[in-house]
Amino acid sequence: MKFFVVYPSAVAASACPYRVCDEKGGEVTWANAFLDAQRLRQLSLRSLRAYAYDLLDFARWFEPLGRPLVEITESTLVNYVRHQLERDLKPTPQTVNHRLGVVRCCYRFHTGQDLPANQAYFLRPYRTRSPLGYGRPRRAVAWGLRLKPARPVIVPLSAEEVAKFWQSFRTYRDLALVGLMLLDGLRSCEVLALQLEDVQFAEGQMWVLGKGHKKRLVPLPPDILDVLGNYWRLERPLTNSLALFVCLKGRARGQPMSAAGLRSLFRHHRVRSRILHANPHRLRHTFGADMVRAGMSLPALQHLMGHSQIPGDHALRPTCPAGRLARIRARPGEAEGMGFFTLLMSQPSPSLEQIFKRHIQTLALTLRPSTVYQYRGTARRFLAHLQAAFPQVHQLSELRRDPHLLSWFRSLCEQQPPLGNPTRLHHLLQFRRLLNDLAAQGYAVSPHLIRPDDFPPQPRYLPRPLSLQDDQLLKQELRRTDNLAANAILLIRATGIRIGECVRLPLDCLRQVGTDQWALYVPLGKLHTERLVPADPEVRQIVARILALRVLATSSRLTQSRNLLLPGHHGGRAGWMATLRSALAQAAQRAGCSSPALPHQLRHSYASEMLRLGVSLPALMHLLGHQDIHMTLRYVQVTQQDLQREFHRARQNAAHLHRLPTLSLPTGIHGADLPSIRQALSATRHLLEMYRRQLDHEKTKRILERLDRRLLAITSQLERIATPEK
């Protein structure tokens, strides 16, 4: 039986427009029910189309077997992968992995459970960090078959290839399409989705609707503005369509340009220019490479290209691919030979409390005391709930997702006073770490007790730097106050150190690292790292003032902190931190700041200031003492003014500035020489073509086509005449 993906002309708004059907028109129920559910989730049409064709390929192999979907296992997917790899036209590993992912999601949608392993146990070890951006990498294991994909390197176009490619374009619309991809980094789907109201000619910028329905504001180069203006004024037909780019000829004249039309346009010009690897996404890569070479910071490039993560992040930190085909775990029957020795060595099974307590004591050998305290609190919270709700459970092997783990999740949500999403996220991450570690030690722990969809959404807060006005007012007030606390706060603002690091600074923290080069030594603290922060004359002056005020402290305070920059406090380090917070809040109130100030906001202000001064993101990561580049991004605020400034500065610094070719117009022609004549002929042909596309009378259009061919013949003759003169 044959199967197809059909696109019905009339379908309900809540149903997926792509349907998987057999040759008789009957729908494949399990596939279309899953597609309808994804439509309700408001997935894009491109995603729905990809899901439909993935399920179509699986249905063509699975439906002839005559088995229901609920009976498939990982062994079934192994046979499906073998079937794909034995074809004459083998799919790429990325395609196979995408199909396997869609099938697993479809199974989970219909059964509410993960795909059982049966006799195929594929484990994929990889290294991961905490999603909160801190902590050391740790080993994790993913389940399920996944092919190892290739990592192709997409080489951007050179300046010569770009110039040769778009010299074949004859309309302002086509030049604007390519220019937005090459000079602004837009995706092809983003270009086609542009509306007339998105372009702001007066401000020189444009709204772009990207992936995930996220809008961003991008600056427009002057070349693009000129080309868009000429397209709007000379070429765009009168139509009711709100789309910016419409068809210029044919039956679809005046209708929005389609993706198929864009692909056809690129195929045509690839053949004409003989630049066979010029495609829309390569132009986007060319833009990104040009901006990086021109000195644009990675956070600004991230906002400009609409990425959720930093492009080229793998170049900033070492990563381990999570998609390698891993070892196959031994089947349960193969380990039964060890049962005799297990019986000889058997001892009374420890309780759950003893297992968790013993493992947390092991973690205490490498983790900070505060982190161990959090793990101990999470384990105590879970065991208390388990003892109250399920007193009959005493072994790890007895734990099940439903009802044990799900009941604990509900109790976290229903607790009074309610727990915030970050707190619940911490508990789930820490308990999953404990379960994974115990499973790696050989304990019988059921897989997938905690799934990714169990984690509550993590709030994404914007960076919180002080406004420029509040920052200046606060600095002036702190300099006027001029006491120990005020100068310590000024030191935090000038160096970006944490408040806890400021309290622990040694007496000799200011150190000379070169000729007239000084640095502030920050000792071991959070994340077990120490660093040197460059110290300019302002920082050296603040440290000198703190040393001068330190002498005025009482002898008892100096004795308490013999080797520290700040004198002793009756409340210890915690007392100094409370004093600094209070002093900062009072100074902000006296200075008339628009909002209360916190010590950590000074760190955000320092990071944003360093980025505006041109400090690279890897260097800023080391200045702030971070181990992960994504944590640094939380401190950086890229405003629209910063984006405009960096974009235009990068275009000025670009080694190869791509210039849009100019289409000839019958203005500004002077002289009776061959170049002027050929320019006039080219302009006449262009206007003649634009006029022809506006006509509906076929006979008149054919007459204009004959006139255009005659002008082309005249141009060819002039080129032959000009050849001997060179």
C-alpha cells in the first residue's frame, strides 16, 4: 500500500493542514492525531510539514507490518534504521535522527510513556553542566539509538564570489532580497515574511519576525535603503498584499513571493554566475563571518542574527558531542553468571536514608559546603514526603515515576508558602543528579524517573545594570561620603568583583604585573577560582584611600583582620556584607536614584560598560570570574543604540565591504562615448522590462519583448566594437 502527504484546500483551523493518507484517501489515524496536537501547540507550518514527512517515511515501512503503534520498542527503531541505511539513496544521519525523534514523540503522545528498550540498550555518555550556568562538567547518560552526525564546515563566500554572483541580477527586488541576507544576516523565511509596515526608512531600521515568533529590530545599511526605495517606487506593482516582496510577473503578479519562487530565483542566478554553492543560508554565514572579522562583539551579533545562543559558541569553550553512538549495555541475561558471587558477598541492604547520606558524604569531598547543604536538603525533603505518603517503599529499586516521583512533584507545587520556579528547578536538578550518580554506582534505579518536561520553566531575567544617570549620581554620592563602606562599593563598581570577594580581598591585593601595569588580585572564592583584574589609576586610587581609612580603625578590628584589606567587623564577613548593602541602599536614596540599588547590579553595570568599550566576550568572562560563557551573557545588556553603533562600525571596519551593484537609470549620462551609450541602453532595457510586466495585453507584451531583443543585439554589437579599442 502506498502512502502520501496531502495538503487539503479546506481544513479546520485547529487541525494540521498536512495529512498522512493512504492511496485510497484514508487517513493514518495515529500520525494525523499527533500532527493535530502539534498544530494546537502553535508550531510553525514548516515544522508541521517536516513532522508529516518524517511520519510518512515511518508509515511506509511500519504499516505493512500490521502492528499497532503501542507495540513498537527501541528494537523496532533499530530495524527501521537498518531499512533506511540499506536504501540506494541513504538519508543523512541528521535526517535519520530527526525521524527517530519524531517517532519517539509520537509514541510518547499516544502512550504517555517513553519507548521501551526491549533488547536494544543504547547508552550515549556525554558531559554536561548545570543549566544555571555554574558548576563543573559532569558525566550524564542519554538513552536511545542516535547516529553520529557529520559536522560540515560551511565556508562563507569570498568578496569576488559575491560580486560575481549578484552582477547577474536585473531587478531591485532581487537585489534587495540578496542584500538583506548578505548585509543583514536574515534567513530566507524571514525575508519572505517581511511586511510593508516593518520597514522604517526614516530610522534606517526594520522589524524582523524570526524563529519561534520572536521579533527583533535590525539596522539597515544605506545601500539596502536605496535599493528598497527604488524597488518600492519603480518595480512593486499596485496590489492589496501587505507583503514586502511580491511576484513581478506571471499569473501570480502582485501576490506574496513563495519559498519555491525564491529557490527558483537562486537556481537561475547560480547557473548564470557559475557560483554553484551560493544559497540563502550561505549568505547568512558570510554575513556572520564578515561581522566577526570586523570586530563586532558576539552578544551584539547574537541579537542581530536572532540566535538564542551565541553563534560559534563551540569556538569559545571545549564541548563534548552528545550525539555519539555509544556502547551497548549488556542484556539482563548476560549478567546472571555473577549471581553466585553476589550471594557470597550479600549483606543487609542499606535503607534509602543511608544510601543518600553515604553518597552526599562522598560529594562533600569535592563540592562546596553550601552546595552539599543544598543536596542534603533536597534528599531530606524527598525522603520525608516518601515516608509520609508511601511508607512501604524502602529500596531504590522500588521507586517508580508514577506514583512516587509525580506525587513529590505535586507536593512541591502545592507547598505553602509556595515555592518559586527556580527553587523547584534546583530540587529536581539536584535529585536527578543523585539518582544518576547512584545508577552509575550500580544501584537498581529505574530509568527516566525525572524527565525534561518535569522541570518548571526557568525565569529569564534581563540584565539589571544601573542607568547611566543613576550610575553617575551614585558615584558622586559615594565619593562625597568617602568612608570605608563607600570606597569598598566604588571598588566593586570599578572592578566588577562580587561583594563576597570584596570582603575577602587580602591586604596586598594590588599587585604590579608589568611596567606601569597593575592588577587587583581576587583570591579563591566562588567556583574555586582566583583571578587578576586589571587596575587602572582610578582603582589604585580607591585601594589607596581604603588603606588610608583602614589605619583609623580600632586596634581590635585590625587584629581580627590582620591580612585583609577591610578591617574586622563585629559580625564577621556576613556583617561586612550587610553593612555594604545597607550603605549602598542609603547612598542610592540620598543620590536620588530612580530605583533602589543592589551590590550585584554594580557587577552588571561593569559588564555592560566593558562590552561597550570593546572588551571581547571571552575576556569579559575571565574578568567576571565565570566558567561558562552563557552566565556572562546574563550580565550583558545590548541596547538598540549599542546594536546600531556596532553594526555600522563593523561595516566600516570590514576588510571586504560588499557593494550592491547599481542598476542603470537614464539620469546623469554625460558624453557621447561607448560606456555612456551602453549605460543608456541598459537603463532603457530595465525600464522597458518593468513597463512590460505591468501590462495585461499579450500582443503589446510580445511587441515589447521583440524590442528588448533588438536592444540586446545592439548592446552585443557595441561590445564587439569596444573590444579592439582595449
